Amino acid sequence: YKAHLEMDNIRQAFSSAHSNKWLDEAAKNAFVIATMTKTYGPMDEGLKCLEMALEFEDISSFWKLKLSTLLIEFYFHLYQTNKAKSLFYGCIRDYSNVMNDEYKVRLLLLEEQFYARENNPEQSLIVAKQTLELTKKRGLRPLYPKALQQMAAKILYTGDWYPLLKEAISIFKEDGNITQLAGAWADM
């Protein structure tokens, strides 16, 4: 019940921020709503909030990158692959100046999924390896188990995937990331 009340407050905050053109507040609230609805639904609400927040031309490049990366995930999961790819390439082109390692990895994770969806296993494996190396080298713990999980999926029939997935599961357990843990267990 409290979670629903809090979401109602966040929705109201987004609505007020959007109508008053408080760009950072609109962006922050859109991100929260989209993150929650991506996991718990309804996805169309998160999608709409992201698109509305990105309509502001004066929003900072950092927020454009952050919101756009999440919007790419929405488009991808909704099988709007052309929209997802177009926005992906726009992020690479337009926001490289504000892109930190976390967002480089997030975009690599998405790029790998594009290749997998296009049935291009060679390129998918190359990007999965790059992603895993970057997360490990930069110590990006929140993204590292996801990179392990994607790498395990790439070598499922050609390599030793089990240790990768086992390590991802261990990290998800330690971090209490139940949603990702369930996904990793489903991959076993």
C-alpha cells in the first residue's frame, strides 16, 4: 500500500515538474517512474514519462543520456528495435562528452542485445567480451553480473558458461538484487 502511495506522489511530482518546466525535477521523476514500471509495470506509463521528459530541448546532456538509455531498453523490450537502434546511435553520437564508464557499459549491453536479436552471434560475442572486460577493469559491480550473465548466454553451446552464471548469481545474492537473481536462475 505504501509503495502505491509513494508512486502516486512521484507521479504528481513528475506532472508538476513537467507542467512547470522544472527540467531536472521532471527528468529525475521520469527516471524513477520508468525504472519502477520497467520492473513492475505498466511499461506504457514509464515509456510515456521518458518520452515527455525528453521533449524538453534544454534538458542537460547528462539527463538526456540517462533517460535515452532507459528509453532504448523500453523500446527494445517492446520490440520497437528500429526506434531503439536509432536512439542508441544518437546517444553515441550526441552524448559521448558526458558518457562515463557506467553508460558506456549500459550501451554495450544494449548493443550486444541488438546483435543477438539480429542473429549475429559473432558480433554479439565480441561485444559481450568487451562489456565483461570493461565492467571488470573499471570495477562496475552493479553491471558486472549482468555482463557475466550475457557472456554466459553467448557461450552457452560453445564454452564453459556455468562458472560465469554462478558468479553472477553469487553477486546478485550478495547485493540482494532479487529481480536480477531470478533472471539468472532462469538461465541455469
